[in-house]
Amino acid sequence: MYVTRPNEQFEEFRALQRARPAQQRHLHRVCAGKHLFHEGQNARNIYEVVSGVLRLTRVMENGRRQVIAFGYPGDVVGFPSDGEYHTDCDALLPTTVVVHNRSALESPTSNVALRARLLQAALREISAMQDHFLMLGRKSAGERVASFLLTLQERVGLPLGQFTQFDLPMSRSDIADFLGLTTETVCRTFTRLRKSNVIALDRVHTVIILKPDALRDMAEGNN
């Protein structure tokens, strides 16, 4: 899950981007609801998310959708499998990405520091996927939802007095397809967390964490 990437790595990414002249960066903007790439397309580019949120999905043989990851600012998407994209990728919000051409990256004259940074991003993706598989196999429904919210709090949470808040650009069905649950289970878990005053909801898409310790205990199966 891309959202597990620590905030300090995102800050490092932004510092590196600010240091590069704008004319040396190929920026591409994706409108909300539009695709950046499709599964099976030739993976000619790799993308670093600058702003917005991306959703990576696959449709399984039985027709069911699986959300593979969410790409937040600082994340890298589009790593190929046998030269092709192995997921669909669309924007949940208006999103800006830096485009890196794979052919240019493979050139002997390419930026060594950039190649090293993208390699580290690929390794983090593998580690995040391993963590995600472990969560799907070992955690209960409530623990999965709590872990998801806790990760987003740590990744993109903003202070709100003594509490923390963040937006959820994805739908409840997106969360369900990411966590391997039904939409009804996700909704029931949100309701349970709200009624126990662990979280508050400002409309549908803003979460306020009221009791972070209780949320962590739930994520770790301690309650």
C-alpha cells in the first residue's frame, strides 16, 4: 500500500523536485476520473505523484475488482511487469505527476541519483505489498479498517487542535476492495468507530481521529 511511505521520504522527494529547474521536469496533469494508464499498455513511462491521489486497480477473472494501491504525493507508480502496466490507474482527485521515460532512465547518461531514488521507490512498493498481503491474511475486518485509517493519519493527517483530520478521496467501496472486505462491513466499522468516539466524520469524506491510542489498539488487535 503506497500510503505506508513515511512523511520524511515525501519531504525528501519535494526537496529534490524543488531543486530541479521546472523546465527539466515533464509534468502531466490528470483530471479526476480520468486514467493515467491502463493494464496491458506498454509501460513507456514511470510517474511520480506531485499532488492529488491516484487509484490502482485490477479486474480479476471472476469480474471482481481489486484495488491494489492508492498513490499519494511522493509515491511512484507505473513500474512495469514484462514491459507492460499491470494495473489500471486513474485519478481520484485532480492529480499532477512527473513523467520519467523508461528509455531515458535506461540510458547510460541518465541521472544516476534519479535512478537510485526510483529503485528505492520500487523496493518500498514491494515491502508495502508484502505488508498488505500480511494484513489481508492475518487481520480481522475491524483491524484492517483501523490499520488503514491509522496509516492515513500518519501519512497525510493534519492537526485540528488536539485531534488529527484527513480527507478520504476514495469511496467506501474503494476501501472495501483494497482491504478485501464488503462495502457493508467497511460502513459498519466506520459506524462502530464513530459511535465509540474513536473517530468523527465531517460529512462523508473527512475523518477526525479523536482517540489515536484506541485506534492503534484496534489495529493491533488489542481490544
